[in-house]
Amino acid sequence: MTDVVIIGAGPTGLLLAGDLAEAGLDTLVLERRSAEISNLSRAFVVHARTMEALDARGIAEDLLACGGAKLPGMRLFNRISLHLAELETRFPYLLMTPQYDVEKVLLRRALDKGAEIRYDHKVTGVEQDEVGVTVHTDQGEYAAAYAVGADGVGSAVRKAIGMPYPGESVLKSIMLADVKLAEPPADSPAIHGLNGAFCFVASFGDEYWRVFGWNSGDQKADGDPIELDEIREATRRVFGTDFGMHSPRWISRFHSDERQVPNYRDGRVFLAGDAAHCHSPAGGQGMNTGLQDAANLSWKLAAVLRGADPALLDTYNSERHPVGKAVLRSSGAIVRLAAERSKIKAAASVLAVVTALHIKPIEHKAMGMISGVGIHYGHESGEDALVGHRANDIQLADGSRLYEALRGGRFVVLDSDGRYEDKFVADAASAASDGEAKVIRPDGYVGWAGGDDPTAIRAYLETHAGKA
């Protein structure tokens, strides 16, 4: 019997698999695709908070080594600017890199840590009881203590457990292409809407650019053939030029839905990534939100399987569902503004946003939401304002960084004056004191804060970490 079976070998499933395997758990991944089939997807943006998650696993540099462009900000509708370089993080930029590079890095880690991946497995059913889950596939049955459906928008796991996926289709016939540009735009990414169309153009840092566009006058079904001229036309309507677009290496058409399940957990079955939520590609938050789902869930599954309080698993939904809902709102607002056909209404909306962003707290909140570094989970326990907030990557007393100390799925205990003799499950020392001791969770959020009280800290770790 496997500890955890994960359905879906996309980014979300692979990060989860690597974490669980590193924690010493028997981890099996079932994937519908064949091993030789690349998971070509529209994802192409890695945000700062995701880079921090990769850093906490020691693989951020591996992804950066794949190439990609580091973009210091975003400019929308020729007037709205977000200056990501101002973010307090080691990764103050958008990393433009194709999803297959992210998957390559995560796959290598998952296999290195001992996860098993079986391809050509189509899920046909899921059953569960009080002690475990049985996943039925066209290749056989697999039993596990827990199962995670990370198998995308059309999730077979979600359908098998009867979880509804309410929402609506926002835009149809969105076109995607990776192309070369003879006359690239001055800004990257360039995002604009005009004349009943909108377009996004961004550099991968090599000779290719990702373009996605929508043209209200050219609406076709997802499966209809698509020509580069259709994307050229949408781009010209928005920017007045197609930037000399040529030599596509990939081209596709899809529709954009906004959907979210009512609960990310059903007994011993969990949903993550697009299986739990989907939204417009505006803002590039889809893959990032799924990866953060996995980072939140993995340490909790590992802890409970090591003896932590089983109620810890309920916090996966209570923490991540509101985040998914917020991403639906923010990405939906961008795409609706881009698709606004009334020039007067669009201009008024853009002006309102520009005016608001001149207020620093609002600008900071917007950048924090899109990049992920501003997302927090509220009060996990007690009333301390620090609990549930992202921990900055501070330097520790031994010269290392906090996110280096988190590697291996560890908790890190930081005391109020720079030392903590009781190591519990992690080495701990803070170079900068704010007067409070803290326990940093493996996902980089403050789990507990208070005075230097070894008894209270030990009690927190017993319920949240299980046996080291």
C-alpha cells in the first residue's frame, strides 16, 4: 500500500511528489500521457513566490539555468505599470520560461528523491473508506492512505468523487503561439486591449516570444484549425503592428473558464492545481497557484503520516481555497478590462487603476498578489499578527539563509535574540530580532509566534510536524 498516490505528472503533481518522497514516504504518480509526450501548455510565467518555493527545495538555480527572461515589471494597457523590482525578495522579477522547463526540473527532483511515476494510466474510478483510497485505472488498481488529483481542468479524480466544478466560460477562441518577431515591442511583457481585441506579447529571453490574443471578430471552436494570420490580425488590431511575427514553433486555440470546486478536500482525496481551480491566463498565475497548492499540502500530508494531528489536513482547504478565489477575481478583472469593447468604459477603468496605483499601499498590494509574495493565510493559531504570513528570507546566525534551512521539508525555529539551543527538528537562529520567537513552516510561512517558550514551541511542533 502506497502512502500517497498522485494523479497527474504536471508541475503541481511533480512538486508534491518530490516533497513527499523527500519526506521518506512511498509516493506513486499516475499519468495519463505517455512518457514521450511533452505536456505542451500555455503556462509560461514563474512568479517570485514560486521561485522562493523552488529555492526552499534547492532547485531555483536549476530552473534559472534553463534560460528564460527576467522581466522587472509588467505594463498593461500602455498605462498601468507594476514595478516588481521593488519586491522584497531574492527574485524581484517575472521569469519567462516555458512550462516544460519547469516540469523538467521538478521531474528530475521527484525521481532523485525516490518517487515512482507510471505513465499511460487512465483513471476510471476512485473509492475511499476510513483507512485509505483505491484508485482504479485501465492498467490496474492502486491503494494508498491518501490520493491527490492534480490532473488538470478535466480531472478524472474530481469527476470520480462527484465534486462539482461551478463557474463559467469567460472567453472563447483565445489564440496562443510561440513565434519569432522581426520588430519586437519596446516593453516585455506588452499587454493591451483595443478595438474589440486584446493581446499579450512577452519574450522568453531567446529568439522566441509568447503571444496570446483574442479577437471578438474571429470566434471559432477550440478544435478548429488555426493560422498564424489570425494571431497577426488580433495583434495588429491591438498594437497597430504584428511586430513582424513569423516562424511559429507552437500554435494553439483554447477557451478560458473561471471555475473552482467548493472544497479542495473530500475525505482522503485532495484536489490541487487546475483540478481545483481554473481561470484566465491574464497575470500568468495558473501554474504558480497550483505549485503553491502543492507546497501547502505536501508538508501537511507528510506530517500527518508521521503522526501529527489529522485535523491539520483541513487547513489545506481553509488556506488555499481563498487564494484560488482571489486569483479568479484578479485574473478575471484583467481579461474583462482587456476585452471591453467600449473605448470610453475601458479608458475610464484604466484611469481608475492608474490613479489607485499611485497610492503606494495599493501598488504594493497589487504586486504582492500577482507575484504571490503578498499572499498570507491569516491567523493559524492565537492572535499574533505574524502567524500565517510569509517569512522573509533572512540571513541566519551561521551565515546561511532561512530558505536554505527549510530545505528537506524542515520546520525552522527562530528565537527572539538570535539563538535557540533546543533544535527540535531544525537548526534555528535569526540574525535580525523583532522581539518574537517564531516557527517557520516548511512552506515558508510563520506557523507560530510568541515569547521564547520551549514548551509552547514543542507543543506546536508535536501537532504540526509529527515525528522528525
